[in-house]
Amino acid sequence: MRQIRDVVLETIPSPCFVLEEARLEQNLAVFERVQREAPVRVLLAFKAFSLFHTFPLIRKTLHGASASSVWEAQLAAEEFGGELHVYSPAYREQDMPSILGYASHVTFNSISQWERFRPLIERSPSPPSVGLRINPQYSPVETALYNPCQPSTRLGLSPEHLGNLLPQGVDGFLSHNLCESDSYALEKTLLHIERFFGHFLPELKWLNLGGGHLMTDKGYDISHAIDVLRAFHNRYPHIELILEPGSAIVWETGFLLSSVQDILPTSDLTNVILDVSFTAHMPDCLEMPYKPVIRGAHEPQKGEKVYRMGGSSCLAGDFLGDYAFSYDLSVGDRIIFEDMMHYTMVKTTMFNGVVHPSIGVLRKDDTFELWRQFSYEDYRARLG
Ligand SMILES: Cc1ncc(COP(=O)(O)O)c(C=O)c1O
């Protein structure tokens, strides 16, 4: 694994989200291969990652972006370019004219939304290709918060909503049912789509298989995914295949650097107070929940000092643990939370007025460049 020299880390202001350029290039090479060997176009899902300073690099490999709102669509049009697929659980009347100015593809979550906006789309000077989100009746995701196919889901049409005829004017389907999933879940998804929506496939122009394809994870069987996509293409050569992953693009490409502000021993563990907050800066850790990897830390063994990492907000549950280190922590020590690019950065808040982490990049030559620092004015501007 690539190691960052300590002297470089010392130059980074704390707290700071740091993107590692070399690792992003490695991930993009995976998608270059997938697009070269399988008949598929890959887009970046902005909801997972929209750090636009990286777009010139990502754009060399990916065909475009997918947006879930008018603001993401505007950012994609301004900073990414290429193909733009927009999908939202429901569009607001006042946003649609702008969306139509940006999007190449617009996907609706329901027939009622499609019918509501159909006249506007048909009058548009450059109408987008229209799609519907389907519920493929299968998801491997066990956590309800992240399972789009849970019972009574609001996301996507089930076969009984669609009947036998593809609504007029609809060109494609979007199916998003995976989350950090493998190629076998992709294969099963396609089987479910054929089983439940097979009668529409002869008429479809495109099929967007959403996100959740963790192709950049070490264990992902890329050759198998390529075979699965090719086999589907051989059965339906007229259907353009699209993927819109988010997490996989920036999987393990950066970290959140923080530093120890105080150390509070209790009878059974030692509380560490950091200059970052789980609830404000790493909310998925509490929502999923999961315990993030800290560089150089390990699971406490019997007899070792147990550290609990505490956030800088006043929320009682703003902590995660337990961790152990091979040395005693002191005020000023740097704590590095690994793999904090996907979703973490886009979901941050300024709850409690806690200092918002800066954003920067570690270049391939190990130099650090600061892209953004936040100020009191940023905090104030969100409130009025
Ligand atoms: C419709 C849609 N597309 C793409 C994605 C990106 O998924 P991931 O970041 O897991 O690849 C999501 C995530 O929620 C989604 O809802």
C-alpha cells in the first residue's frame, strides 16, 4: 500500500478531507478496463461524490454524470459535461425547466410524475430521453436505510404498476438496488429484470443499472462482471447499458485528517476529543452504523489501553470506539480516518457550528494542495 510521508502529513491543516490523486487514478483505470471490455458507459453519481476539482481527471475516463436534484444537475453541467442522467424521487414544477436545460436523460419515479411533466418535455427545444425507475424485486442490501427494494418502498415501479405496455414516450429504465455489492448481485439483478420486466426489453433503448457496483474493491471479480454485461448485451444488443456508481469511483481514495484536542480518562476507557465530529463530518458511521478504520490503530487486546474517539459536538452519542494504539496518545497527535471520500464529504453539516474540515489534494509527487478552507461566513450564510 502507498504510504504518505509523515513530513507531508504535517503540512496539512487539521481538520481536512484529503483526496489522494494516485489512488483516484488507480480506480479510474479499473473503469477504463470495464468500458473497454464490456459494452457499457459509466457515469459518476454526484450524490456520492461531487468534489468538482477532481472532475477534469475523472472526465478523462467516465462518460458523464448522474444527478439527483436540480443543483447537482447544474453542477454537472457546469463542471463535468458529457452525458447527464437526472433522477429524483419527485421533481418540483419550478425545477423542471432548468433540469431540461441540463439533462440528456430524465428518469421518473412514477407514472404520475411522467404524465405531469410530459407536456413540458414534449414542448422542450431539446427534449431529453425519458426513463422510468423500476424496482427489480431484488436487493442484497440488508440495512433498511440503504435498501431501495424494501417492502412498500417509495423508490421505483413494480411490475404491477406498469402492466403490459411500455408507456408512450419512455425510452429506458433505471434500476438501482445494490450497495457496495459484487458482480454476482449484478448478475442476479439482470436475471430479475428479465424475469419481471422482460416483456418491455424488446422496446427499450437503454438500461441504467444504477450504482452500488463496488468494482474497485480488491475482492471484486471484474472479469465476471464484464462477462455478465456482455452476455446481457448478446441477448439484447439494441439496449445501451449504463452504470452510475459513486462509491466505487472514489473507494479508498482519501482520508479525513483530525487531531487530538483533549484526553479524558475514565475508569474503564480513555475518551479522546477530536477536532472533527462523527455526526457532522462522518454521519454514515452513526447511521449505518460502522466503525471507521484509523491509520495505525488496532482492535484493543486484553490489557491494552482502550481509546474512544469523541467528536467535537455536544451530541452525547457523537463518539466511536474502541481503538488501541502502540503508543500513548497526546494532545496534538494526528488521527487519520481512512476511506472518507464517498458520501462522507457530501453529507457533512455545520451542526454546533463546529469547524468544517478543509478540503485538499495529495498530488502524485506527494505535495499537498489546499483547495478550500471554511470560515465563520460560510456557517452564517447557511442560516440566513
Ligand atoms: C439512483 C442511484 N444511482 C446511483 C447511486 C450511487 O450508488 P453507489 O454510490 O453505491 O455506487 C445511488 C445511491 O444511492 C442511487 O440512489
